[in-house]
Amino acid sequence: MSHQLLKGKKGIIFGALDEKSIAWKTALRCHDEGAQLVLTNAPIALRMGEINTLAQQCNNAPVIPADVTSMDNLNNLFTKSMEHFNGGIDFVLHSVGMSMNIRKGNAYTDLNHEFTHKTLDISAMSLHRVLQVAYKLDAIKEWGSVVALTYIAAQRVFPDYSDMADAKALLENIARSFGYHYGTKKKVRINTISQSPTRTTAGSGVQSFDGFIDYAEKMSPLGNASAEDCANYCVSLFSDYTKMVTMQNLFHDGGFSLMGVSQAVIEQMGK
């Protein structure tokens, strides 16, 4: 059901790879709620994914390639987006993350540090680059909204999440720090959503990911939040109904983040 919460708003969605991804589902929900979109991902991801299908479903939204480690690419993305929209941008979704250490199965105690640099660069510093470019170009309108996706491993230990946990901790801090500066200058709000473990193409690369999901489901009073639920939450944060929410790490996890132990987990452990 559409409430046209984003009618007239214009946004950039980073990271839609395929229909499993939260970014993909968020793009569809934003479109349903009346937003105009620009879609972007790394050139290699655009070749591997199905983003042109998504673009067609979003009223033939432009797809602009952008390597989030390149300031030139990001300058081009925001400049072309403003030209397409004939003005400023109302919201941005940062749904970007990659760890070669996880892909290669490297234990946290035996990281390839060159891979770790890339993890931090792509998964966290990319948010700073996006915000820095937007800030300098004055690309985001007053009371605009930026949301980045994170995970509770930034605060708690999940051994198989490896160096991505470090990246998410940095990501959350960038959102807070830049949230101050952008809020002071232009009333732009910046938040992170700490989502339940979700069966996406990226998430499935984490060892024992099914265990993450099953454990969280048993721990959470409401169960795990789905990708569709997360897309709805993103819409709410892009809307004018949350204009005074900024610099927050918002747990969207069915209550998992405040649980010590649940009866379901106690019973499972007792078997």
C-alpha cells in the first residue's frame, strides 16, 4: 500500500545488486511512495547484477556507475544526478559492503591486512566520501536524509563477521561525526540502521550465516526483520515524519539488541 510519503522527493540508491538486496527492495518502496530515483553501484557490480531490471521497474531510473573509492566517480554521480533531477537531492541510501577476508575465509586472528584496508575503504570510508562530495557540491537539500546500513557486530562480537565488524563500527562513527557537520550546515540528517541478519547475496558470504539468522530469530521477541521491513523503515527515515532524527544508530532487529537471553534459546541449549 502506498501512502505517497516520498511524493516529489528525489534520491540516490547505492548498492542494489539483485532482488535479494535491501537496496533493491528499498528502491522499489521509494518508487512506490512517489520518489524519483538514480541507481548506482560499482561498474563490476553493474555487470554482474540485474540493476537494469530494477531501473525499468522504477520508471526507467538512470543507472550511473560509481566506484565508491573514487572521489572523481562520486563527483560525477552527484553532478549528473543533480542535472537529471534539475536540482538537489532529498535522500541517499548507502548499502555498500565487501570483505575479501570473509570471502577467502580468513580468520580474524589471521587477516590479510591489505584486504582489511579494502574492507574499510569500501565498506566505511565510502560513506565519508559520499558525504564529503555531497557536502562540497551542496547536493543534498535542507532537511534531506542519508541512511547507511550496518549490523550489531559493530558493538558485539560475532566471530565470523571478521573485519566487517570493524568497518561497521567505523561506518557508524562517520555517520555521527558527519551528522553534526551536515546538520549544522544544512539540517541534513544522517543515521544508520542496524538490521537483523538478512539473506542477501552479500550476507550469505559470511561463514555460519544460517546460524546467525536462526539464533537471532530465537532471540528476538518479534523475530528477525525482513529486507522488506527494512525497506519500509528506510522510507520512514527519508520522509518528513522523521526530520528531527539524526546521528542515531537505529536497531531494526525485532528486539534482538536489547535481549540477554530468550526462553527459546534456553530451551534449545537444554536439548
